[in-house]
Amino acid sequence: FIDRSLTYRFVNAAYQTWFGRARDTMLGRTIHDLVGEDGVAARRDGIERALCGETVEMDLDWPWVDGRRRIANIHYTPRRDASGAVDGFYVFVQDVTAQRDAAAMLTERADTLAREVAERTADRNALWELSTDLMLRCTFEGTITAVNPAWTEMLGWREDELLGRSLFDLINPEDRTRTSEGAHELSGGMGHARFDNRYRHRDGSYRWISWSTHPAEGLINAVGRDVTADKEQAEALEATAEALRQSQKMEAVGQLTGGVAHDFNNLLTIIRSSVDFLRRPNLSEERRKRYMDAVSDTVERAAKLTGQLLAFARRQALKPEVLNVSERLRAVADMIDTVTGARVRVLTELPDHSCFIKADLSQFETALVNMAVNARDAMDGAGTLTLRLSCGAEIPPIRGHAGSAIPFAKIALSDTGSGIADDTLSHIFEPFFTTKEVGKGTGLGLSQVFGFAKQSGGDVDVHSVVGEGTTFTLYLPQVEAEIEPDAHEEESGPAPDGAGRKVLVVEDNIEVGQFATQILEDLGYKTTWAANAEAALEQLGPDGDGFDVVFSDVVMPGMGGIALAQE
């Protein structure tokens, strides 16, 4: 307590810490005695106010005795005597150095943060103003609330023409549904969305805009980039690629036409010559049988050629069945051993457990024989051919097509032949492509393998090293084993009598249709001929009661025979 003469009348023990002297040495001494002229000057205003009856609070620098920095928070509280006059004031002092330092640090941080926010805001505003990309804020319903100047540069619209307007007024009608769905997903909690749509320029044209969007504070924030040139370039590239594909297709058609015409001309020559001889009178039975066999054998060869072509085109009607791959490979190995000759050693590497595929048995065996014959020729008739089976394999990416993790049966045929050069490797599955001498091969063997693999849901890969050999790998989808019912031998006998049963013949080829109806009528059936599946459905009506049997081609323009049966 300090009286009006500024003399200390009471001090507590803490004063010893603040002044560095004993408590009893401070009583009766004045403020000037303890803090000096500068200390009194710093306190004078507060003292005068306290003696006037005002409560005073102030902070002063009050170093420790050893010179360390200290901030004191000082309170002067006036005391009044019995008459109500102020006779002095109480002094309360607290060390607030830590609090004031913390407050100063917080203030500094707040100032720094404010500066950074201001700088970032300025940067954002600069980006908003200077960006060549469209920037947009809108409601989830599509009402525009803010746009940047790029809208004027890119699409010709002024800011005042866009604010408050629905962006759907500017979007191409074909893109509105997709855009609306995107906005709905954002409103439902999706954190980010990207999509492309077309916006109308002020001149009426449309520009492709690629958007990146993000919801915040109940609005959609979006940045859009003009990708019209990219879209047009992609369309031009696709058109060029389509033209190239069409050119390649026409080239392949030319190769097919030439090859088929040549091979069928040879077959027809045999048939025509044999028929001419069969027409001769007094032809011996032995010679008649020889010419009939020649016709029959040639027809078989023509059917085989057609089958290979259809397999390549993936239009052949296969007859898939569940096959035990190990068993079929053992059986085919014997056939391959005969085909390849005594100087080729045929080895098989099969797993202990069985695996199954669903494929056409005939085409499966034909594919294996075609690959084996190709290997035999590459080894010049001498070497080692290994058939290797792996079950549950994954199919890798092949010729740009993605792989698959579903289980495949992997059938590999490896030879020790001359290998295939890189410039030839990309053509080996093309129809009629062959490196063999004239008369040594048709160029359809590996194309049959390719067509069969694709039509069976698989693929074929090839790896070759010149001078070391080649491995062809056939991938076919693996299936579960199937319990087949016991097959009963069909009884042979004379051709059946149609007994007037009604048959609907469905065949698009005139000659085949006429021939089929003629044979059926000769067998006693009553026939009706439809040139396509659609006409057949009209003939059948809603219940098909007018016919006992439908005899249909499988591959036809429009609806095929299988689809007809399903209908």
C-alpha cells in the first residue's frame, strides 16, 4: 500500500523478488527511492489517476535484478478513508512476460496469415482474371453465380449475360442429360467429377469443353478447357484409321478371292472332268466307282477348305463340347507323330490333373495338326516337337488385346526349327500368307488356328527366335468337367420315308435351297422354301403348327439359323 506521499506503508514477501532487497528495508521509503526518476516517470500518469480515485491497469518493462527481461502487469486500486477521500492506493503486480510473449507471437502469426491469405487471394484473383481456361461457380441446379473473363475470350459471352442464367441454356441438347447426372452426383456427395460436353458460342457454334468439377459451400466449382481441336483431331485420326482398316480389309478380300478362286477352280476341274466321264456310255463299274470316289473326295476337300475359311472369318458353326485336354492331346500326339514323320521326335508334357475346355473337337484337332505341320516344315522334317499343357493359366496381352485373369488351358507347341523373322511374324495368321514354295502350302493353316481360337473365346500367341525355334501357344477358356450321357449307336438303314410330313426349308442360296427341297420331296416330304429367317418366321406364324420340321441353314444374311431356332 502506498499513501498520498507515495511512501510504501505495506509490502508483501513477493516484493523481495521484484526489488531484490529485504521486505523491511522497503517500508517508509518512497516510489522514487525504489524505482528512480525514470521509474516514477513511467508510472506518473497511473499514480495521478489512482489518487484521483480511478482504478488503473498498465504493463511496464520491469527487468529482473540480474537484467533479464520481464513484463509486469500493475494494478492501482484507490483506498478511501472514513470521509471518502482517497488516502492512497493498493498496488498489485504480476509477471506476465510469458502471456505477453505468447500474445505477441499469436498476433504476429495472425498478421502473417492475413498477409498470406491476402497474397493467395490476390494470386487466385490473378489466376481467375488471367486464366485462359473457363472458370465457373454455379448452383447444383445449374444457375451461374460467377464466371471469369475467359468466357468472353473463348465463347463470346460477357459476364453480365451469364450471371443468374442457367448453364443448361448453353449446353448442347445431346449433352444435357449427361451434365445433369454429373451435377446430381456432385450434390449427392461425390468429391470430384470430370466430363466433356459442348457449349454454345455466342455466334451459335459449339465448342467441346473438358470440365474438372468439385463441390464446396453448396456450389459447384468448375474449370473447363477447350478441347475442340483435340476432339476434331481424334475424329480425323479415327476416320483415317477406319479408312486404313477398310483398305486392309479390301486387300484381305482380294487375297481371299484370288486364293479361293484358284483352289476351287482346281477342285471343280476334278468334279467336272469326273462327271463328264460318268456320262459316257458303257463305262465299266470299276471306272464308274473310281470317278464317283474322285467326286466324293473332292467334295470333302472343298468342304474342308470352306471350313477353314469360315473358321478364319469366325462365322463357322462350331459344335462345342466339353473336352478333357490331356486325353485329346495324347490322342492327337499319335496323329501328329504320323504326320511329322520318323525324324521328328514328338514329346508331350502333361499335368497330373485333368483340365477341360469347351470347343469343337474337329477344329481343335485340326488346329493342333496345322501348328504341328508348320513346325515340321520349319524343322525341315527333323527335330523335336514338344506339346505342353498348363491348366489354370492367365492369358497375357496379345497383339494389343488386353489379357484376362480367368483360367485358361494353355497348349504350347514348341519346335527346334529355323524360327520366324520379325518382319514375317506379324503376317503369319493372315489368310493365304505363306513362305513355302508354290504347291507346298495354302497359307490357310495358321489362319484356321487363329479363327478357331477367337471363335472359341480364346487366342493364339507366338514366340520365335531365329535359329532356335518357335512356340505357338493356344489359349482356350477352361471349364468344369461335364458328365456326358451314354451315347447310343445310331442304327443304320435305308433312307427314311417322309410320309408327307411338312418341312420348312430355310436357305438363302437358291441352288442349295432348290436342291434341298428336291431331295426332301424325293424322300416323301412336303416342302416349303423360305429364302431367309424373317420370311420363315412369317411362314411359321405364332405357333408353327403348319410344319413338322424346320430345316435351316446356320449362317445367313440378317438373322441366322440359331437365332431363328431360339425365336
